[in-house]
Amino acid sequence: MIDKKIHELATNGFAKFSNVLSKEFCEKLNESLEKSYIHCREFQVKNEVDQITDGTLHHLLATDDDIYLEVLNKIFATEIARLFDSFFEGNFIINTYGAVKNLKSKPSYVANIHRDIRFFSNGFPLMLQQIILLDDFTLENGATYLLSGSHLNSEKPNSEMFYANAKRAIGKRGDVFIFDSNLWHAAGINQTDMERRALTINFTKPFMKQQLDYCRAIGSEKVFSMPDNLKQILGYFSRVPSNLNEWYQKPEHRFYKSDQ
């Protein structure tokens, strides 16, 4: 089945995996997400960016809740890991780890037609992302629009063409959508009284700068005790030295490893 998913990602720009996380685990995630949202909201309001960030959470790995690390362990213990290996043809790291709470008739900036990469990478496997459904995604609650095949084109589609042809990311809680970050997409409008929640995680080649220094945010000592596959995903093997002593080290002690 994974070969079919790899083909779908290459041709359509996205692939869906069903029942990756249990409903019980998603419930725990939603409980943590509510606490994290309150925490993030304090900074959004304090720094006067609350109007443009309402319904969004960023850098959940920095909120001191290990359940977000547990997500990574669960996801990459599945065949999804093979899809990532096939796409990147080498190592990869997290670029940003966030979430979206799609609120009733109050979409955030993610409802704009966009892609999550600043330039068209033209087939180079630079960025891949996940939407992890924490609630059922339906037409009524704003399931994400995904324009199939648009990851192969550099030009942004106009609104009429986009909404006439885009597929909807309809799925159940615990499902995962993975798509090429060149793909044009947009969150839908939630017409229900319930929030529609999802984790949004972007991954890149290791040389691309992370939006947050996750190893430092989590704590280097804590990351050091993690298994190598999780260290890799968090960016532990592609850290940037900050002084000459950290730079002049034997290969086994270098911050930025040669296979990155």
C-alpha cells in the first residue's frame, strides 16, 4: 500500500493515511491543545498579534508537554516513515510544529489560498507537511481544500479555478494527510458550532533553517537522552555551532553531522 501512497504524493501532491492515531489519544491531544492555546494566546495578545493569529498555535514542542513528542514517535513507527524516506531521499527535520483551531465563521490566515514554501522548488524535495486530524474533517466544518497536481506548477491559481477544482481533505479523527509543500491549499470555513482542530507539522531538508530552535527550546540534555531517530527529526544533528570551540571538534562531536 505504501507504494500507492508514494505514487499519490508524487502525482496528486498529497496522500491520506487512515486511523494512524487512536480516538482516545486524539482526545488527550485535544486536552493538551486547549492548555497550549491559552499559553500561546498570552503571547499573541501581549505582542499585539492576536487579531491575525486567532485560532492558531505555533511551536508546540516548546510548551513543555511531552504528548507532542509522543505524536512523532507514533507517526514514524508506521509506514509513513517510508513515504518520508522516499520523498526526501535522505534525512529530514522538523521546520515547524503547530496546530489550527478552525473556529466558527472566523477563519485565520490559513483560510487564504497559499502554499507553505516561499518559492517553487520545481521538483526538489525541500518541504513536506502533515495535517493530523484531531476532529472529523467535514464539508460543514471547513475541511481543507487541496488542489490536486498544483505542486507541479509555479503559478498561484486564481480563486475561481482553485475552488472549482480543489479536493477536500475529508477524514476521521486520527487520520493524517501528507502533502508536498508546493501544493496550493486553504482551510475551509467552519459553519458549525464546534471547533475543528488539527496538528500541522512541516518537515524539510536538514540544511533549511528551522522556525524555532527546537533542541534548545526542549533542552539539549533532554534531547540528548532521546533515541537517534527522534534526535534527527528534532534537528539535533544539524545544529549550528555558536563559537570556535564548538566548531573545531572531531566528527563524532560536531554539531552539524556530515550526512545532513
